[in-house]
Amino acid sequence: MQIEKKMTGYPSIDKPWLKYYRKEAINAPLPTCSMYEYIYKNNKNHLDAIALVYFNTKITYRTLFDEINKATTAFLAAGLKKGDVVSFITITTPEMIYALYAINKIGAIASIIDPRASAESLKKQITDAKSNILILLDACIEQVESVISSLTFKEIVVIPVNQSMNFPIKQIYSAKAIFSKKIPVRSFRFITWRNFIKASDSLLLTTIESDANAPAAITYTGGTTGIPKGVVLSNQNINSVAEQYKNAASSLKRGQSWLTVSAPFIAYAFIVGLHLPLSYGMRCCIELYDPEVMVHNILRKKINHVAATPVVFEKLLNNPRAQKADLSFLIAPTCGADALSLQLEQRINTFLSEHKCKWKICQGYGMTEVGTGVSLNISKNCYKLGSVGVPFGNTIVSTFDTKAYEEQKIGSVGEICIQGPSVMQGYYNDPIATNLVIRKHSDGSVWFHTGDLGYFDEDGFLYIVGRIKRMITRYDGFKVFPAVVEEALIKHTYVEQCAVIGVEDSKHQVGQLPVAFIVLSKDCDIAQTKIISQLNVYCNNLLPKYAHPITYFFRNSLPLTAANKIDYRALEEDAASTEEIRIE
């Protein structure tokens, strides 16, 4: 006789999401090797399959591993050792990928820096890492030369963006001004990728012992609250995301194609967009970091797997070619990195269905500090509108009271906290910031605190309510969740986009009040005053009075961060500099 498990109502104990997993998937051991070993073990018997597609160049797994080996000997010849840090200022090119895995094979650490970062951030990130070697894209030389000149490197290895392109496209990109920067011959520190690799031709590749727990990468947060923090991720952190994804999603098959956004400085693009598909034996289609270009190439190349931000899917809905396209080639299209409104989710689902895609949009949840992924709508039968799916099989997610750290029961809103193999080792050289987010609770358990608010339903689906820092506390103690207000406003016919922030309450000494930024749809021809009246009616029907915006700001577009997320800090500055029109 089977005894039914007694349910406690606490997510971390009941783990209701496990019912969606096969027993073998739950009990499958996680990899204990380096990133390089992980992709090699999974592909060593399929070397003639295509690994990378870069513009019109196709690169097999055999060539991928051969080039990684050449790069490994080159870095060893340059004196690179286990534990050293190599800085990257580049987009994703085949050479960048060779360098990344070669460094990992040696046991060194890749510090991946956003080329668009401020001079202050660039200098700090390079200085903190104490890098002796910099991998630099030729198109970025002028942008960073003033910073580089004040730093000391043993070598700066320059990768031409068109190194792996074939004619005629190689010539086209060489002719563009942005890609024709000359390497400063006055500096002995610069060496081209081709010459860097040639210098190692006579060396023999030695066997290097790997360490799953060793740091593999330093990848930076979005910097929405100041200078970005360096997140230290180990081999196991990164590999465990790919392995848990594999155990969760049966739709992923060897040989399928995957959209690889050429922005390795965004952890999501580096881990989910590159390492994950390589570990499956997929074909990584490297695309420029431009939503319009990405959508064009998704349709042209019929890329099977698209994991992207809401902006990309909005572009897909509005793309003229997509209106007549057969989208049956799309498999488990995934949206993450920013909130997806219910209205947009429903629009995407309708559009996919009308264009023969058998999937609904699969939302996921994660952040840089947990290897970018901890939950996902993992199959056609594991999906709920508005949720970000269920936690991965080896990961525990729960919600806690924000003051006493008491676990909240299913259905109750609290701060989302995480335990699992993908939780970062910490912020690079910043133990104070690390201890603020990785905390020991009164029962001795250690959790990563996300700063996000959410809740579970009885089936183990996770729902995001908003950020703690975005939670607006009024003078009277009432709490307003901007995401809830946004969901109400976006339902209005003429609202294309909206964002809600808190501003200081000018009538009281404490507290904030909600204001809304609105982007109207293109077919809206009604005066803004009438729109405001209609929005107030909507709010009366859908929100309590204390949650109504006191002001509406109409804009042509909403500002975005470098990661294509809504820039709430910019909106706060905008609101502070705009004369308030208070609605009574």
C-alpha cells in the first residue's frame, strides 16, 4: 500500500513541481567537469555535425575543438596559468568562442566585459581582475584605447570581426568604417589573433586537470543600481544550468538550431545562448545583437530555438514578413530577462497558433547570480499563463517574509529565494555585497535572496509580482506593486507599453506614490486628456483606489538598459525633472 505524502503547504518541503519530472531526471547526477569537458564529452562522437554558423560560414564540432586546442597552446605559451583572469571586450565571434573554452581548459577565468560600458566601468573591471591578457574586438579599439593606455597588459589579442567570414561578406564587413579600425602599430602590446595562434604552432598540448568547483567566468550584472558587480560562476554553476535544462525539456534534440545572440557580456546570451546549445550538439546561429536583425534572420534561417527578451517577440509580431510566415519550425520559443505582460503573452500565443507553431511562449526565470536560469515552462503540458514555469529538478525555490525570513506558504507573496547548484560563488572581490544576498536563515539554511517578489500556486508554478526595490510603500503604509498596476493599464486598447514607478509624496513627509509612463498605440487618435479619463475608469474596475497612478506621462518610447530591459532609473530621473500633473 502506497502512503501519500502529507503536504505542508511550504514550497521548499512539498516541491509540487517535481510531478512534472521523470524520476530519472530528478535523480540524474550533475556534471563534475569543466565547461570545455562538458561540451567535448557530449559531442566527441559527432564531430562532423555543425556547431557554429557565423554569417555565411559553417564550423563543425571537429573544427571547433581543433581551434580550441590551438588557442590553448597559444595561451599557455603566453604564460597563462590556472586561476589567472583574461578579460574580454568583444562580441561573440568564433575566435571569441575558441578563446573562451581554451581559457577554461587551462583553468583560467574569463572576465566578459560589455564594450558599451562607461570608461569608469571598463577601467574598474579590468583593474579589479588584474588581467595580463585582453581579448579585444577590432571594432572596439578606438572606444577603449583611452582606457587601455592607462593599464598594463602583457598582450592584447585583437580579433577582426570578419576573421571567420567568407567572401563576399568578408569584404563587405571589412569595407564598413566601424570594422576597419587599424591596430595601433605604435604599441608593442597588440597582436592579431592569427599571429597569436601561429606563435604556438610548435608547442605540444599538455593534459590539464579540471576542477568543477573552480571559477570559470566573471560576468557582470546589468548595473541598474550603480557600477555593475562581477558575478563569479564556477564550471558547475554553468554546467548545472545546461544539465537541468536538458533534464527538464524533452523537446531539445541534437542537430536543431539555436539563436545565439552575439552579446557574451550578457550572462543569458553566454550561458543559455551559447554553452547550453553546444552541450546538446546543436547548431549555434550567431546573430548580431539587434532585435530587428534577429527577427529577420530567425525567419530567413528558420531557427528552431529562440530564447530572447520580450522586445524580440514584439518585433516578431510586427514584422511584415512574419505576417505570412509558417512558424511551425519554432520549438519552445522562450522569453526571459524581463517581465512579459499578460496582454503581450496572449498576443504572442495567438500569433504563434495562427502561424502553425505548436507551442505557446515559454517564460523562464533567473538572473546572472544563479547562472541565469532556475525555472521554465518545460513542456506543452507544463504551462500556465502569466507564470514563469516550474523550478528545475535540482533547484529549490521558495518565498520568504522580507523581514523575519519566514517561509511563506503556497499562494502567499514573499521574496523569492533560491538554493541549488547554479547559485554563484559570490561577487568578485566584494564579500560585503555577497553577504547581502547570500544569507543564512535562523534554521541554519543558506539562501540566495533575489530581491524579487512572487508566489507559488498549488501546482508549483512560480509567478513574479515585482521587485522589492520597485515595491511602492505609501505614506499610509499601503503597498503598491507596480507590476500589478502595469497589468491593469496594459489592458487598455490604446496602451502599447507602460511602466509604473514610485515618486516621493510631496504632501507627506514619508512614502511614495505611483506614476505611470505610457506609450500609446499607433492607431490612437484620441486626446491625452480623454485617454487619462478612460485609464481612470480602468483603474477603478481593476485596482484599489490607493494603487491608482497619481500622474500619467506620455512618451514615444520607454528607455531600455543595455540588456533591453526597461530602464526604471531613467524613468525616475525623467519623472523628477518633469512638472507633476497630479490627478485628484
